[in-house]
Amino acid sequence: MNAPSSNYLQIAGREVHWLDWGPRDGPVVVAWHGLARTCRDMDELARHFAERGFRVICPDTIGRGLSQWSPAPDEDYQLSFYGRLALGLFDALKLARVHWIGTSMGGAIGMVCASGLLEATMKPRIASLVLNDNAPQIAAAAVERIRSYAGHPPAFDTVVELEQFFRTVYKPYGWLSDAQWRRLTESSTRRLPDGRVTPHYDPAMVRQFEAHPDDYLVWQHYDAIEAPVLCLRGVDSDLVLPETLAEMRSRGPGAAGRLQIIEVPGCGHAPALNVPGHLAPIEAFVRAAGM
């Protein structure tokens, strides 16, 4: 399979980077990464679908990876603006219908888009929605845990030291090969002016939790979703609680019989989507949803 193309677009006044995998005429999957991560987290999933004839679009959210850092963090680092970026990407690429696969924050952006409450034209364009360890309400204690490391990213003298940090904080992802850990590290590392290395994102992106404290309380969006939804929950997740899953079953897509929930063994927050046990149920769900 050919390597993905690397691309940039100006959307809502910000430069957004994305990778484009697979045949351009295939059914489209949009794979959106988590809070402090980059599009490269989706490499295994994108390769899996691209080899099966899908086109896979993997964006870097602004403030992460190779996308622009926001000059207005309190206005831009929130789900509604991320939804605007998604709309701009869909329009620029003429994406009429897609399957959305989102890890953590990427799942929340998917819910905001699939509901149509912020932008009505997005709702019919989401054929199915996969929430990878994300839900319409997330545990406050987990948010504080994430803020504790994401808001103050450490710096190290060497890339190997940074890799050990990643192996520790992302241990809940489950099994990754040594090569995958190395790629995760090298694809999310930036060097500071003093020569040290640190994770490749804008620390100000955690302003989202202070400027918009209820941004991830999105039950109103969940309730409005008409597409089928698959929720993957790491069995050890501290972000998606069992009582939240129970409520998801009783309302919105759950009450309408359009919700599937799968508990993923050996993972917390969030499954890495890098092994057959993660990818096979997603592929089956996407194929069943059709276009």
C-alpha cells in the first residue's frame, strides 16, 4: 500500500494538517485523535481500512502535531470550534458521507458533528460514529488526571527519556510493540529552544477545561444523534464509567436501538486501535452501517 499523503488547509483562519490514506474513490473514514495526541495515533487503523479499499482522513487538531497553534486559545480550544474545523475539512474535500472514528476528544467532536446541533449540514454526513473510550459525560477525576500531565508537559534531555514518559502515562492504551512506542514518541516530539524535547502540542489547549468547564458534557448532542453508534470502553477506563454506559443505553441512540457497547480487555483510557481485537469489531460495525 502507498504511504499516505500529507496535506495542509486553511480552515477558519487556521492551518490544519491531515494525512490522506487509501484510494481517493473509496468509502471514507475520518479518524480523529485524542486530547494531547496527533493523527499518527491512527496509523494502524488507517492502514487497516486503506488496505481494504477505504479512504481514511486523519487530521491533526489545531494545537497538536503539525497543525497551527491557536493565537486565541480560549476561543479556539473547544468542541464547537473543532466542529467548525471538521465542517471546513468536509467541505474542502467534498465529503458527502463518512464513518467517524474518534478516540476520546475525537469522539466528542464526532458527537458534536453527528448531532447537527451546531451545524445542521453535518448531521446527514455522518454515516456511523465510533466512540473510542469516550461518552457524553466523562469522569471528573480522569479529567484532572489528564490535566495533571497535559497542562504541564515535561521536558527531557533525550528522546529515549521522553519515550519512557510516554510508556508510563499511556500504559492504559494496552499493548504496543517497541516499534509502535518509538513511532508514537518520534511523531509527537518537539524540541525546545534550550535543546530539550517535550510532547508536540500546545500546553494552552488545556485552557478548554477552564474556559469551557462543561464542554465535554454533551448529552444534548448524544440525544440528537441518528447514526448508529459503537462505543468501545477499555475495561479499566477511569474516563467512561459504567453508570454512564447505562445512561447511554437508555437514551438517544441507545433507546432507539442504534448503540453497541464493547468492553475492550487489557486497556484503560484509551484502546490504542492497533491490534486485530480492536480493529475487527470496528470494521464489522462500519461495514454493517454502510453508506
